[in-house]
Amino acid sequence: MRLFGGRGNYAYACARVNARKSFLLSKDTYSRLLVMDVHELGRFLGETQYREEVTRYAARYSGANLVEVAVTRNLADTYAAVLSFTTGHLRDMVANYLRRWDTFNVKTVLRGKVAGARDDEVIDTLVPAGTFSEAYLKSLVAMQSLQEVMDELVKQPALRLTPELVRDVVDAGRLAPFEDHLDRLLYYDLLAVVKPTSNPERLLRDFVRREIDVTNLKILLKLKMDHISEEKVVRYLIPGGMEFSIDALRPLAQGDNVLPVIEALEKSSMYEGLKPAIDRFKDTRKLSGLTIALDKALIGTSEKFAHFYPLSVLPVVNYMIRKKVEVDNIRIIARGKESRLPGKTIEELLVV
């Protein structure tokens, strides 16, 4: 079967991920998790697809730390498994989509260095699902200084690091410009790889551009709620969005508050799905519900695209997204329980 201009085992891979979807937690299961304490949550996960990781780390961690490490490592193992059963151009597409975890892992290593975290704590929160192997990431963690880490990362041509970025990290301990560079590079490279030469690939490209829209809108909402200036806001925006280009976002960043962003959302193609969250925001001024609604809209887009083209890369990407959402939800529940947040508050933070 030829999709995306190259061969790949699309039917087999899609059948595998569809089978794996049956193990994702249901809405009813989340309702059960919300009434458990954090230790009961750990025991429950030990009887599910997270069993191996819970058992592996139970001697070193407990409570919310055990839950977080177990589900994060399971995510890494899941992504590695998905990549392993894809071939040809399908594998290339999946591998390029998973490069976002190179960005995540490099950020995690540097944040660990700046915070003085233990090496084992950093290693256990890595998700080695991108092009950087676990052995390579562990070698970065083992380095004694930011200078050593940056000297090594400069050797990675895909990161395209400049001397200015290196100085920001090493001399000033400033990670924000470096992380912003990685985020922009991730989407720039992914859009460059995904060529709109067929309907499935065109839809995948549209999905990536919609993901950029959602990422930028969440940045705008957060920073304008804090009354951050246009100059600083624009610095964090990522080019390539489908409905919200940088030129379209700039006027929203010029506003004194978040109101222009809300008005833009009300005129957008996403408004129908966002309307309840926008109405609640106007009453409560709580941003979390609106950002969660944006995430849900993005997941809905991936579901729709996967349904349209069931024998393409789209169902694979949809499964990987849903798996990450599940892991994020479990982590939120565990940390919420640890912090003794009310169940209703935790529930409002979940993407289900």
C-alpha cells in the first residue's frame, strides 16, 4: 500500500494501535480513580498495563512519585513499541513526530541541572522516544556542569544551537530562550518533513498546524492574563499555525489584557467546542478550563482525522496523543491527591 509516496505497513500498524486503544482508561475508570487515595491509585495501576513499571520502581519510590515515574516510563516504552512495529515511510513519519521527546528530554536534563536534582530522579522522568537514545541521555545527566552538557549538545546538528543560546544557559542560567528555540525548531522541522502530497499527509500537516494554533493560543492566554507586554509575548509564539498566523496573533498580543484573545476565539472555527469553556471563563476568570477545552479540541481533531483515514499515519498519531493525555491525567490525579485537592478541583483539570 502506497501512502505518503512510500511504503509502510499501514494495515498492520493501525491494527496494532487500535488493539492498544482498548487498554486506555475509560471515563468511568477516571471516576473511580478520583475517589481513591494516592496509595490506592498506585495499587490499582499495578493491576493494569502499568503493572511492570509499578513493580520495577516500587522499591525506590512511593505515593505520587511512584505513580508519576511508573506512568512516564510506561509512556516511553509504549512509544518505543509503536515505533518498532512500523516500517518504511510510516516509520519515518512516526519518528519525526516523536522528535518532540528529544526537546522534552533536553529540557528535562537542563532543568534538572539548574535545580540540582539527583541524577536518578532526572533519568526516571525522561521519555527516550525520540532520536536521542536512553544511553545518550544518561550520559548528559551524568555530566557535572551545564557547560559540559551544552558542549555536547552543540555537536547535535539537528539542534542548531548558536553561541548566544549557549551563553544564555551557561553564563546566566537562562533556559527560556533555549527552550523557545527548541519548540520553534520542532514544528519548523516537522512541517518541512510533512509534504501535502496526499490527503492523509495533508491532514497530518493540518493537524500539526492546528497544534501550533493551540500552543500559541495557550501561551497568549497565560501571558496576557499576567499583562505581559507584546514584545515579550511575541518572542514565545511559534510560526506555522493554520488559523492563527503570527501576523494574526500580533494584534492580540498588543492588547492590555486577555479580552482580544477571547474575542478571536469566538470568531474562530473552534468556537462551537470552546463556547461552554469561554462562557465559564467570563464568569470565573479561571483560565484552566479554557486551556483544557483547547486541548480537547485538538484531540477531537486528531480523532476526526484518524476516522477519515483509518489506514494511514493518522490513527497512529491519534493513539500516541491519547496515550500521553492518559499519562498526564494520571499524574494530575496523583499530584492532586498528594496535595489534598478536592476531587472536583482535580476533575476539572483532567482532559477526558
